[in-house]
Amino acid sequence: MKTLLFGALALAAVVAAPSASYALTYAYVNQSGEVMTMEAANPNQAIMTAPNIGLHSGVMLLTDSSDPVIGDSVDGV
């Protein structure tokens, strides 16, 4: 029984590892007009899970987490 449980846990870890290791950083504008960042596996997931994302905001893939756009303020939100 222990072997079966250990095997099932190992399989679950192997299946979950690729999704966790491919998390990318996205920038978006929140409802206050501030540029925020979040990690997600793809742009659709980023849009769906971004906290307080602005009504007309999309997401932008960041290749450098120190991008100067982070923390900026956007007018007209």
C-alpha cells in the first residue's frame, strides 16, 4: 500500500512540475491605474487570475522582472 501511495505521489509531482516550472511574468494595469506584475503559465491564465485587473487591461509578457514599467501609473483607467 505504501508503494502504491508513494508511486501516485511521485506521478503527481512529475505531472505538476512542468506547469510550475514554466511560469512567466506578466504586467497588467489594475483598477487604480498602477502597473502590477503576476506569474502565470500563459496570457489567458494571467488575465483570468490577475487581482483587480482593470476593465480594459490586457497583459504584457515581461522578459526582465526589473522592467521600468512596473509600478508606473496609467491615466484614464
